[in-house]
Amino acid sequence: MLKKVDHIGIAVKDLAEAMKFYEALGLKSAGTEVVEEQKVKVAFFPVGDSEVELLESTSPDGPIAKYIEKNGAGIQHLAFRVDNIEKALAELKEKGVRLIDEKPRYGAGGAKIAFLHPKSTFGVLIELSERD
């Protein structure tokens, strides 16, 4: 079902400052994007065949702002690439995995994404990602 680690999502308070750090490590940004539906601005840094995704909230009531308020900045989720997200969600639900998203939603870079509930994943927010 899982093809690879697609990306690691890192919640940050200041995207521009965080980007400077990852650039200092020698990584090059693939650009930034605002995802209105999720109230977030993201920047992707390719590393091999995976990416680091930096996430800054665009609203005080956005999910990333709430995450940072509760947990502080840091790793927010781990994303795995799948070929067919609808099929993956159906299989996981059948196996008793608690889903946050029963149907995929729009994600950065045009991906179809869905989240699994951390109560079913040993405390880790898992994202499934399907990209063309």
C-alpha cells in the first residue's frame, strides 16, 4: 500500500526564518504555496526522493497554529505516498484504523491527501498522499 515516505511536515512559527535554516543545510526550496482550505502556507525542500514540508499557519485558528499552541513548533506529521488514496483509506478503515478523513481533500502541490487519527497510529499524525 505505502510506496515511500512522501514528506515530513514540520510546523513553524515563521516560514521565512525556517527556510533560511534549511537553505543553510544546503537544501533548495521548491517554492511556497498557500493552501486556503487548510489555512497554511507551505514550503517544500526536496531531499532525495522525499521532501521536508515546512508549514506556517495563515490564521490564528488554523490547524497548524493550534498545533504549535499545544505542542510547540516541530514535526507535525509523517506523510506516506500511495498509488490510490481511496483504496488505501477503505482498506485501513476495514482493518479498524481510525480515520480523520474518510475522503481525500486537496493538499499542497495538487496532491490528494487524507489523515489517519493519532489514536490509531501510536501518537503519530499520519498523512496519506497521492500525487500524479
